[in-house]
Amino acid sequence: MLGIRQCGLGLLLSLSMALPVFAAGPAVWGEGPMVKVRPDDTVPGSSTEVRLTAARNEFASFQVALHGGEVGLRGVRARLPALEGPGVLTGPDVTLYRQTYLTVRQASVPGLTAGRWPDGLVPDTDEVARETRNAFPFDVPANEARALWVDVHVPQDAPPGDYVGTVTVEADGGFQRQVTARLTVVDAVMPGTSSLATAFLLSPVQLCRAHMGRDDCSSDELQPLLTRYQQLALEHRLTLPSIFLRTPWPPPWGDFDATWGPYLDGTAPTRLSGARMTSLEYEGPLAAGDLLDFTEHLRQRGWLDQGFVQLGDEPPYGSTFEEVQAAGELVRRVAPGLRTLLTTNSIQLKNNSLSPLVDVVVPLVNHLDGTEPGFVGDQGGTYTEFLSRPGTQLWTYQSCMSHGCAPGSRMPENLPGAGWPSYMVDRSAAKARAMEWLTFLHGGTGELYYETAGMLHTAWTDQYHFNGNGDGTLFYPGTPSVIGGRTHVPVASLRLKLIRQGMQDYEWLKAVSDAGDPDFARKVARELIPTAWQVPDDGAAFDAARLRLIQRYQELTSGNPSAPRMGPAPAPTPAPEPTPGLVEAPAPDGQMTPGTPAAVGGCGAGPGDSAAVAGGLLWAAWVLGSARRMRRRRASRRP
């Protein structure tokens, strides 16, 4: 069982290793995933080790940060051949990325700094075509920082236990540094298909514009690109539901099934075993024959539970209520098995008598737990009557309402250290990880996002849209002219990685609830995020909350064969032999790794002492937060 043993002084001593060291020479250090390493205000660190915890079929991520010191670095290269333990994690399961920087000229939220923010992730070997790209080599200028992102996927059949790997960073002139990654694989399997349905829309014309430089791509040109984007989305536990080319309509179903059947059935070649699209949007005209044809084909193929049709867009702004009413009545009459979806809130749903026509209601997060009249406080109870009808669902929606949609507008709740969840480039990592926690708290079973490639054609240089940097753009176009190689592929943003972390957090919240302690899951989530507009910026607090969930899940399932398990049952594997003389110890980034030499032993909480374990985790998170705040303060005082 995962546990933690610590004494206050010993933990403080171990954490102090992550405090910054001011030196004239270049520096390389390990960071967790919840710090955005900016080039101009990052102080060198000294931690040579990162600690990770993951289930089977889960991704664990960390960063390797570099600082040029007074002389800089040229020709930087990095490698992580494998993580070894009871098994070996290597090849496609280990990916290194070079972080690129988007120059922000106007901040998404007043008070934030403009300048360069990390976001685009150029892979060493890309995840889709498996081609070598131009992540390396690169230079680190004097007095600036850079960072690598590292993804480690734990295969579904990987034996649980402790794994170790070494990231070796080299540069011209014989420079070499190493960062050790220690990963604990817990005895649990995360489902490949997300338990939280998603519909993150993508406009095919944006792919045409970004990759081909025009708006009139043929089906033969677009379909391969669409499948590559869908594969990368599924590997981030998200679904791109708007994959239809609208002409011709109806689509040739034989070709559609051959292309998209594996993604809808969960047999496509993704690293997440069994990953399956959780939504498929109807893109044709609102005509009786076309709706019936779509519905019947999905029914025959077993995909009807994934299909949906939008009745309108945020009425009365994008659509009128009369248009929504007419669309809903048509779908109910000619295609009653097809789910209907509407972006609206409980007040509009009731005032316009739309409840009987809507199956999936998608309110803005600002209307689920807001500050404006009519939406103050938790509004979950206002959906009870709607959700009492069989087949209905509550999804959530994040938009420019979190930072202010109109130029010059702002949301006053976005205070330092707090504010709404946000997918903007220039907001904290924690803001991008928060939506799925809030969806769980409000009983949501899905999440919608209006667009993922809105400014794909200018993503490398400019993503300012709807008053925010990155609003509606979560990918970058991986063209050979920009990232090397031969094949056009999607490139993930750092925000996409953080959203995936939130999706994985949701799995742990659900797993604890299903295993018998939903109150604990809600308590952990609510302590982390008191209200939807009070999302903290402290990334360590998110990591600590996740570890509390993992600890509780293991307590609920250990020795209890009747307790529901997360995900599919894994193939039996032999338990690893414990290493003599090793005990469980906290890691510098607030994560726990059994089987690691402890700073001190014989004190603190042992396995099974959940209250002491949770207290130790929270205390560790507080110390980590204090250390990082100290680093930021010191950075702000630099000339």
C-alpha cells in the first residue's frame, strides 16, 4: 500500500534540496508538471530528482529545466532511454519534448505579465508518425531559462512497483548533467476510454488552413490529418467529435466506417489501451431524412450512445430560442434515439420550456457556481428536476467568460492566487487542470469545449482570440517546415497535457467514489477548490490532493476483493520483491515513492494511518508552495 513516513525536520531537509542555488554557471534541474518555466523570471534550481506516481494505463509527466547562467548553453541534447524496475518502460511510452514560447503581447487577465510563456511542445520523436523531429539540439541564452517536458506512459500490462530512469542533458563543450526520475506504478488500471465524456470541437477547415495554406482541401488531404489529430486527442483522454466533412452529405458510410470505426470502437492504434471516442457530432443539415439516416447508421454500428446533435449555440446569443425549439421538436419526431445537446443553464432551460427537448444540458462553469445574480453559489440543485428524467446528463463548459470575452473586459474574480478555471496560455498550470475537478463536484458526466484549432494557422506566433491568449486553440500545426520530419502531425500544447492531468484526476475521484467513499472524494476536491472562482495557483496542492485520492483508493480496495476497481482487470503479474532497508519517503515535488531511502526513519504515519498520511501530504504541499513562492519572490527582485 502506498504510504508516507516522515518527520517534520527530515521532510524539511529533503525538500530543501529543491530550493534555488544562485550560480554563474549553467544549471539543470528537475521540476514537476505544475510550474511554467518562463525564460526571463525563472531562478535556477538544484533538484536532481523527480518523483512520480501513476496507475497502469496512466501518463505521468515531469520537466527538466535549464538555465544558461552567465555563459549560456549551445547544442543542448537530452535522452531518457528507459525507466527500469519490475518491467521496462521505453520506446513510444517515453517521450521528450522541447518547450517553445509564445510571445504574449496583451495579457488575458489584467495584472498578468506579458512576454514569453511556455506552451508548444516539439517532440523528439512524434507520437503519431514516429518520426524524429527537431526538438534537439537547441541553445539556452545566457541569463535565460528553457525547459523540456517528459511524458511517461505506463502500459496496461506493466508490473506495479518502482521504476528508475535517468535524463541525461548534454551540450557543447563537454557539458553534462543528469536528472533521475523515480516512478511508482500502483496496482490499479486506469481505463483507456475516459469515464468523463468529452466533446472538444475541431473545425476541419482550420487544419486545411494551417497545414496546406488554403481553405479548400479535398477529403483525401484532410482525412489523414483528422485521424492524426483524433489519435493525439484520444491519447490525451479527449474526443474530437466534429470529424465529418460536411460535403458530401450524407457521407459515404463505407468509407466513414473504414476510417473512423476503429476510433469509435476503441481499436485504433493508441498508447491508451482501448481508447474510444466518447462523442460524435451530427454535422449535416437539420433535415428529417438526413437525421434519420445518421441515427440509424449509428444504431446499426453500436455507436448511438456516442452520437449527439446540437440544437443551438448559447441562446439567445448564437441561436434564438425559437430556433432551438424547432430543432428539438424535429429531432424528437424523426430521430428520437439521437441525443440532443444545448449550451444553456437551468434558468433558461426552465423559462423557455426546453427541458423535454434536451438530453444533455451544458451550462458555463460560471453559471454552475458563480457570482452573478441568479448564479451565486452552487447551482447543482437547480438541475435535479431535469436530471430526474432517464437519459439526461449534465456537462460543463469553460469559455472566455472566465476572463472576459469583450476587449478590455475582465472578470473581477480573477484575483492573485484565485480565479476561474482557464485554458489560456498565460494563466497558471493549476487553472488548466481544474475543470475536471469542478465537473466532478457538480455531478457532471461530460465536458464541452467549443474549439481546439481556432487559430491553428498562427498558433506558433499569435493565439489572441476572444480577449484571451489561446482561447479555442489547444494544438499546434506540426508541419515539416517547423518541426522537421516528413509527415504533417498535430503538436500538443502544454495546456493539453494539463487538461489530460485533470482528466486523470477525475478518474481517481470517481474511483474513490465507486470504491465506497464518495464523501472523501468530494471533501478532497472541495478543500482544493472552495468555489469555481477560487481555483488556486498552487500546483503542489493539486498533486497532494491527487495523492490523497490514490492513498484512499488503495485503502478501500486492498484486501477487499468485492470493492469496485478502476478500469479493466489487469493480467496477473508477480509482486516485486521489496528492497531491504528501504522505506517510503516523500519526494521533493510532493509525490510519494515507496522503496526509496528515507531522509529519516521510524517516525510519522505508517500504512493505514490515513489521517496522518493526509496531514503529511498537505504539510508537504504547503512547504513546497512556500519554497516556490520564495523562488518567485527572489526572481521578481532580480534586475
